[in-house]
Amino acid sequence: MTERSGLFAGDDPVALARVWLDEATASEPNDPNAIALATADADGLPNVRMVLLKDIEADAFVFYTNYESRKGQEIEASGKAAFVLHWKSLRRQVRVRGLVTREDGAAADAYYQSRALQSRIGAWASKQSRPLDSRATLMAEVAAETARHGLRPARPPFWGGYRIAPVEIEFWADGAFRLHDRFRWTRSGPGETWSVERVYP
């Protein structure tokens, strides 16, 4: 049995990630749910960008984006992604690797409708990751989509969520003289039993 302190206690790493995020919410100056999301293109060259984690479910991490964006295309091609949460205020981080499926139903509709009207219109107007000749063109698209959809735009068919079902979760906490604490949970696939090990810093 791997020895673990109170900070790393428990048998469910997804629940532990939720606890750490809740603690960070009280201490981070802004966006404690910001994740650096990594995907890879067809040649295996990685891409990474910041997005907002919107939900930690019982067995998955959920974020929302344009399916036609570069990240969306790379996720659709591979079905895999990784991310890291890092909190300077707590001196902790959580790394996740997993298998990705779409959240394209009621949960995506509900989240879309919870957003500010300007953000909902922006989802229609932005051809995310594609070349844009000027900001004026973008604002013209926003005006056109506002006129087209009015005050109650429906969720675009090309916009929704992704659910990352983790197969590996690693928790890191800062230690004196760079002798950090790291614990890695792994499993063979979603729904399988987790195993945990301490790893060298």
C-alpha cells in the first residue's frame, strides 16, 4: 500500500482533483479552473493552449469549444488529450491524460445558454483557429450573427463540449529543496480500477 499524507488521501483521484480545485478557488486571483490543454496533430507535433475546465463529473473532466477549431480537429482524429492544472497560490498541480468523447447533448445546451449573450453570439461569429484578415471583419460577423439570431441564439451545431475520461492522473505538491511530493494514479481504461504509486520528484 502506497503511503500517502492527508493532502493526497482517498481512493478516487477524480474526487481528489475536485477537492484541490475547490481549495484553489478560494486562493487563486483568477481562473482557478484554467487548464493547459495538449493535443497532437497528424504528425505527432503537440499543440497546447489555455481553456477553462467547466465541470468535474464523477469520472470525467469537461470543457467546451468549437469542434472545428484546431484542438477540436486534433481531438476528433485521435480521441485523446492531456491537460495540467497549476495553482501558484497553493504550489500544486494536477496532470491528466485520457480518452475524449463529445458532450453534444443537454449538458452542452445548458452550458451554452448559461453564457453571456455576447459570448453565445461570439460562438456563432468565430471561425476559430482559421485566418482572419482584421478585427473589423470579426466585428462585422458579430453584427451579422446578432441580427440573424436575436436575443435567444441556439447552440451552434459546431460548438459543444468534450469529456476527458482519465486513464492517468498525477498530483504534485511543492516540497522544500525541490523534493516534491508526486503521486500517480493509473488504470487501463475508463471504469477500470485505479492503482496509485509515489514517484520521484
